[in-house]
Amino acid sequence: MKLPSLQQLYNGFVNVVKRFPLQFIFAIAATLCWCYYIHISDYRDYSEQNENLKDHLIKAIAILNMALTLLLALDLISERNQYALKKKWLLRSGGVLICVLLYFSLDPANYSADLYRIFLFAFAFHLLVAFAPFIGQDKVNGFWQFNKALFLRFLTSALYSAVLYAGLAIALVAIDGLFNAEIKWQTYMTLFAIISAGFNTIFFLAGIPSDYQLLEEDHSYPKGLKIFAQFVLIPLVTIYLAILLVYELKIAVLWELPKGLVSSLILGYAVFGILSLLLVFPVKETEGNSWIKLFSKFFYVMMIPLVVLLLLAVWKRVGHYGITESRYILTALALWLAGITIYFLFSKKQNIKVIPLSLCIISLLATYGPQSAFSISKYSQLSRLKRIMGSKKKDDIKEKPAVIRYLVYTHGLKTLQPFTKRDLGKIEEKIDATNSYRYSMRMNKVDTALAIFKVKGDLEYDHGVGITLQNDQNQILNVKGYDYLIEMNGYQEKKITRLYGTDLTTNKIGSKLLLLVNNQPALQLDLKEVFKQAVDAYKKGALKATNKKQEYLYPAKLMSVSKNINGYQYTIIVTSLQSTYYEDDGKDYFWSETKSYLLIKKL
């Protein structure tokens, strides 16, 4: 592979600025947003203002990515049809307006539905780039050559970016080691953002073909693509198929419904198989490649039972839990695969443009409207909630909090308006106005909904209850009577401190806070046991609540441990302990967030 010279890189940069000015601006803007996000992403700063700013930056990066791909597709349409400059900028303005409207209408930080919308729009716009110059053009070879160029340019851009980042990152490590420069992690992440969002994007744009007539006349075929398809993708397809066929046989013998995992395997088979066929498409008619036609026929024939299996797997989940956005997308993909299979089995024309075109249309249809993933999912879950709301069955009672939480998280509190006379819109506005923290805002909305409908709920997924314990004597640490203090954070970090010839090692291993004196075990406090005792008291209603939700005072003597060693008294004190209690928790793993200290007193 011939590396580009500096002059070629400069010429490519200038060409990108002239040919794709808005895309260049969007790439720079996305890079700046990402760098600023890294700059303010200090794990110690959990202020509401900082969290809200990060939410806006993430949304800006996502919308800028969508704008870049949409404007790229529109520019390619303008180039192919040789639009006048005025018409070209009018088309660009329309694309920018669409993205501006999406920025102000989407709120992914508060509504999960908008996360799906961003994904669907981004997916659709990327697909649009693949066929935009060939809309209304019956040029299959040109279409394939264009996408081949994009595919190879993408791989080249990724390779150059990876090598460039690795080289510069190693240089930073060397500077840090040789000159004690104390280079922080933000510097490495900023470098990654500049290369991946800036350099990589601009380098990719510089390689997009512009001579569409030349593409149609080009019948060259990289041998590497055929080798990659024949010896990498097709063997993967065969492995997936073998697993799925054995599983289908098991289903037939045991007569049981398929598991959810089978959906991923079928989609993997479809993706690798279709990609293989697309990569070898131009040479399927050439001499010595009759195996391609055979593989194509075999692939689509085998898709028939697999699509049926996929629909059964989806139906199993939908029949019991209703439709959600992810199940809608899975169902849409299953129906799309069925349509593509029928088309390529029976159509004589077999235009491969159908693949990105149909996927693009399906993705856009799923974003807004009565047929969208969100309208259908909302209607399905509201119907499910209506069915189980008055039910006394144990399974239905267990499902109520999950359905309410889904509807509030995904579509907002006011979605539940049909079930109450109270104005949920006003309640939601009040919660939004009084809670700037997105997590507490969403949790308050769920708690409000559960309270309104008198449904026993919880604070976490999987019926878990979040509990915070505060030391009843040391919410603010009282150090009176002690001579030294060592902070013991809640993360697994070993820390060695030397005190008058004595080595003190503090550590957290699993759920245990440990102190070693001169490498000998001295003190141990098991946070899991502390929390377990607190949960027992919580169940009996014996914990004293504070004015904060799910926060309780807990006796100091149960949150500390002391020992006298060689003329010193060592005391481990936990001032705050937060974890989650699960009804059916039988796991050894214990997650906690703590504030703890080692106090030392000379006797």
C-alpha cells in the first residue's frame, strides 16, 4: 500500500474544504464538542450544571454526525445531477434545517425513545450516502464501484488513524516517562477525539469518488475482496448456519419455542452472508466463479426456515411482554429479510441497490408517525398496562412496575394520562423544573407514577431497592481525640502510608476494607455484612429515615471497627454506604459506593 505524501494530504484537505464545506465544518465542530466533553468529564464533578452540559454536548455530537452524513448524501445527489450552485445550497439549507429541528425536538437524556430515533436517523442517513448518487440511475456497476471505493477508503482511514494515534500516544508516554510531565488521561482522549473525529473524517471525505461515468466504466476488481469474502466471511456464515440448523433440529425434536439468543445468530448469518454476496457481486458471472451463484441460491434458500425461526423467537417475546422499540426493530428486520429473500430468489433483475434503499426507507418510517416503532410500542405497552392494572395475579402484579417504568422512561410521565384524572403533564413540568439532575428527574417521575397508581415499586431494575446508609454519629467525620487520618476510598486501590517507621497498608478487596500494619493483617470491615444487617433492619422498618429518599441513619458502632496495636488505636469508620438490595440476590458480587476513613490515635 502506497502511503500518501504531504502534498497529496494537503491537496486532499483543500479539496474537501472546497467540495464539502459544511461537512468540514461539522467535523471540526464535532471534534471541538468531543474535546470539550473530555475536558469537563472529571469523575469528581457531579454538579447538575456539568451533567446537563455533558448531555447537550453528547446530543450535539450525535446531531453533527447525522448532519454530516445527510449533507454528504445531498451533495452527492447535487453532483450527480449537476445542480446549479443556488439549487445545491438550497438543498444543503434544507438538510441543515432538518438537523436543527432534530436537535431541538430530541431529548435523549430524558426519553429513551429519542435515543432510538437518533440511532435510526443516523443509520438511515449513512445508508442514504451509499445510493444517493444513483437515485433514478440504472447503473448497478457504478453503484458497486462507488461503494467499493467507500468501503476501501473507510478501511484505509481507520488504519491510518489507528497508526497515527498509536504513534502519538507512545510519544506522549515517552515524554511522560522521561520528563515526568504528568500527562493526564484527558490528553490521550483528546488526541483520540482529534484523530478519529477530525483527521479520520476529513481523510475519508477526501477519497470519495466524483467521476461517476468513470465508475460505470471501471470493471476492476480487487482480488483481496474476493479472498476476504471466500475465506473469511463465507466460513463464518457456514459456522452460523451449522449452529442454527442443529438448533432447529433440537426445536423440532423437543417441540419448544426458540430462545432469544437465536435472533442474534440469525442476524449474524444474514449480515455476513449478504455482505459476502455484495463483495463478490461483480464477478459472479465471470468464468470460474460458478460457486458464487450456487452459494447465493443456497444462502437465500436457507434464509427461509431461519426467517421463520426468527419470527417465532420475536413472537415468543412479544406475545408475553408486548412490543417495545427493540422488538419492533427486530420484527422489522425479520420481515425485511423475508422480503429480500423472496426478491433475490425469484427476481430476474436482482438489483443490489434494493438492499440499502429498502433498509433506509424502513429506518425512516420507524422514526415518526403512527407506523413508527414508538407509536406502536407505546400503544402495545399501554394496552398491556390496561390489561394488568386491575389484575390480582402474582405475575401481573410483578410486571406493573416494569411497564410503568418503561413508559415513563421511554415516552414520559404524561403517557399514563389515560389511567388517571390528575394532570400528569403539569406534574411532569414541575418535576422537570425542580430537578436538574437527569437521573433523579427520571426516578422522581417513576416514583410519582407508582405512587399515583398505588403500585408497589422499587428504585432500580430487576426489582432492586437502592439504600444509602449514613453513620448516625459521623455524617460529618468527627476527628476529635484522634491524631491522624487516612482516607480510604470506595474503589479497589491499595495505598501504603509510612507512620514513624510503621507501614500502614489500606486496601479494598471485594467488599472488605482492610488495614495491614507492617504487612500483617490488623483490621477488616466487611461492607457486605454491614449492608446485609441494614437490609434486615430495613425489612422490619427499624431504620431511621433522613429527609432524603431511601437514605437512613445507621448506628456508628455497626459502621466502624477498632483495634489497639503497638501503642496506637486504629479505627476504620464508614461515614456513608450506598448499595442495592435485590429480593432474589444470591450472587457473591457486591457493588457499593462508600466514604470511609482510617483514624489513628496514639495511646
